[in-house]
Amino acid sequence: MMTGVFRVVLLLASIGTMLFMLKRIRHAKIQIEDSLFWILFSALLLILSVFPGIADFMAGVVGIYSTVNFIFLFFIFILLIREFSLTIKVSQLENKLKELTQAIAIMNAEKDNKDDEKEKEENE
Amino acid sequence: MKDLLIIIPAYNEEKSIMRVVNHVINDYPQYDYIVVNDGSSDKTARICRKCGYNLIDLPVNLGLAGAFQAGLKYAYRNGYEYAIQYDADGQHKVEYIGRMLDEMKKGYDIVIGSRFVTEKKPKSLRMLGSRILSASIKLTTGKRVNDPTSGMRLLNRNMLKEFALNLNYGPEPDTISYLLKSGIKLSEVQVEMDERLEGESYLNMARSMKYMFHMVVSIIVIQNFRKRDSKYVKTERTE
């Protein structure tokens, strides 16, 4: 069972998260696909705080005595997966950034070379 | 310079790119075009260079939204009045652009080359997705878009500027829904599209499900909270 206080905390946290995310989207500070996870995340929190029976039931199914422990474990797991996918994304981003930097630098070098050749031709 | 730019995003289209671009160049010289190579790993970029096509060659893969936006930025910077998205796999047909342009000149901001204005939507799984998206848009905007997933979209100068300079303006149904809600004028023109001749469609089952989920949540929930930046909204309409 969840205590009343904990339910209220969950409720406030979920509403707060949702409002914060929606505000960011409103001012175009975040890409929609990136906000999707957090919208769903806060919706899930909201559902669990409004219907604690779901968490009680799930705790029973996986054999955890305390519902609160189930909630901790569950969200830690979700966040772990999220963390992992973020690591992948950051890694890809770094790689793209590296390739971009190299492409620009190479382009500039080639342009410089061409300019130098032109200058030489003009001098001769 | 012509006033319409055909933007052809291309990702690994070495088999079809020549056929598609040559058709545009030879048969429709009244339009300008630009190929946006989206960091292809095949010979797409090399073919474009060899043939002397107008090319934006992205050094990394950005995805369709990023590639199309690069084309729009080019259109914006070079002063084009209209820009249209055109698939490099040969599904779209250039002959309909004229009709879409005529429609746009009646005072629309976006004209969609639609498969289902006069034609009926077939009852396939893929079209179920299209129906769900149409219904979602109808639900939030009250307006009917028969072919929300059509990639053939013609934008006027205001729209292409807005698409070019902003975040979250992907060429997808959720952007259409958002813009409709904020009061732009949209029309659809009946077009035919070919099946893909070569290459594989990007959307497999898992991707399609993810795409649908993303779009529906975006259209029904997220888009309702977006604020449209007023600096891009034209207050007076010239008609």
C-alpha cells in the first residue's frame, strides 16, 4: 500500500513534470520527439498516483512486499534504459560533430589551396 | 531565376536519382531544382557531381526533416517564392506541380499533392494509419486532410521561411495539424503517385507503429500546447 502523503507527492511531481515539459515545448526549446518520453513518463506517474491499485497489483505479480519498493524499482529500470539510449545518442552525436568539423576543415583547406594556386598564377 | 524550387531529398538513391532528376531537368525547365544528399553511403553524391546537378551535399545524415529543411534554407536565402518537396525515388510526378501551383495562387499557404481527394482511400493496413492521422487532425483542428502523409507538399514564401528557420517544423502530419490550428490556409489537389520502382521503403512494421504512435500523441496532445512565434506570422494577407 502507498501512504496518502506519498500519493500526493507523486501526483504533484507528475503534474509538475508535465507542466514544465509543456512549457518548454510551447516556447520551442525542445524537439518534440525528445519531449515524448517525458510526457509519457509524467503520464505514467500520474496514473500510478491516481490509481495506486495498479502498483499494488504489479508488486504482487512480481513478488515484492512493498508497493513503494515496486515503484522505485520500476522507475529506476525505466530511467536505466533511458540512460542507456541517451548514451548511444550522445555517442552518435559526438561522431557526427567530429565528421562535420573534419568536413568543414577539409573544405577550407582545399579552398585555401586553390586560392594559393590562383595567386601564384597571377604573380607569374 | 524561376520562382519555384523543387527540393529533392535523397538518401541512398543511386539507382533512381538520375532518372528522376533528368526527367525534371529535361521536361520541366520552368522549375529550378536542388538535390539534397542526406549523407548517403552509396554513390548518390558522386552521381550528382558527375552529372553536374545542383547539389547540397550534407556531410552527415540528418534524416528527411533535416535534409528537407536544408533545401528550404537554400530556397529562402535565394529568394524563391515557392518550394515543393519531391521524392527522389520517383513516386511523385512533376506534371502535377503546375496544377498545385495554380491552386496555391488562389490564396493558399500550403498545397498538398493528395492521393485521396477524388479517389477513395483503399482499405489496407497502411491506409488505416492514414485514416487514423486524418481523424486525429480532424479532431484537433476541425479540418479535413485527406492525405496527411503525402510527401508532396508545396509551400509559399511565408511557409517556406517559417519551415526553414524554426525548430519542430518537420515535414510531417503533426506540423500540418499545428499550422492548420493556427489558421493557415491549406488545400489539396488530386495527384497520382507511382509505386517505388527500386529500393526499399523506409517504413517497416515496427517503424510504422512507432511513427504512428509518435504522430498521434504529437497531434492530439503536444501540438495543442505550442505557441506560434509571432515574428513569422503575417498579419495582413495579400489577396
